[in-house]
Amino acid sequence: MNLPNKITVSRICLIPIFIIIMVVPFPWGNVELLNISMPTAHLVGAIIFIIASITDWFDGHLARKYNLVTNLGKFLDPLADKLLVSSALIILTELGLVPSWIVIVIISREFAITGLRAILAGEGEIVAAAMPGKIKMWAQTIAIALLLLHNFPFEPIHFPFATIALWVAMIFTVYSGWDYIYKNRSIFSNSK
């Protein structure tokens, strides 16, 4: 297993740690940042989520730069992304920080596009992530991190950046899904 794939696996390993920290009621109390009080678990969870998200950029960068792209990496990287984002969104819904319908839209899009990717892969076509999909992923990452941090550092100035980022993420989730389906629409006319 090459280094980029090991980094991806490390991201997958961070997911259960993130989940445990977010859902187990550890007696850590609260932390205060610029007059924003939040559970310490949310701060620790946000740090783990951000580290895991940074590894997403890092593994892809290394794989492309040093020609270490593998089929395993093409499978594991998007899987790790979906597991991380889906886990975080479900937890944020449980905490009452994200409306459930937004999570349903985002996760439904991920299932639909994953299914379409599998069909295309079965026909020998591997479609790289397009720019709308990359923007979607970064918008989701920023929104989730800000929500975990209770809109820090924007809350003291009463700027709802976390909410705006969540809406941008949802819009790009829908748009990138539509874009992917549209660009690969021939699969629907060729199906038997």
C-alpha cells in the first residue's frame, strides 16, 4: 500500500474516533472561545474533523504529484469522504444543528452518484471529480467545521457564516449531482 492510500486509511480510522468523541457523553465540560461557549467534545471533534479533511487534500495531491494513483485509492478516497461527511452531518442533525431534510438531500445525492459511478466503472469508464464536486466537498467541509465550532469565529460579530456555508454546500451538492448525471446522461439511453 502506497503513502497516499495509507493517508486515506488513516482518514477512515479517524472517523470512529470522531464519532465516539461526539456521541459519548464525556465529562469534559465546556470551553470558551471569544465568548462562545461550546462543549469541549465539539471542539475536539472539530479538530479531528478538520485534520481528517486536510488528509483528503494531502493524499490526492501526493498521488497525483508522484504518479501514485491506484484503483484502491480511487475507491477508498471517495468512500472516506462520504463516510466522514455523512457521519458528521448525522451527528449534527442529532445535536439539532442541521435540519434533517438537508442531510437527506446530501446523503441521497451521494448514494445516487456512487451508484452511477459504479455503473460507469462496470462499463470501463472512470470519471474524475469535476470542479462542482470539488467545490461541494470543500463547502461541506467548511460548513461542518463551522457548525461543530458553533460558528466560531463569526458568532461574536453575529454573522451566520456556518448557516450560509451549509446552504452553499447544499446548493453545490444538488448542482454537482445534476452536473454529474447530465455529463453522463448517455448511460441512461444505453441501458438495456
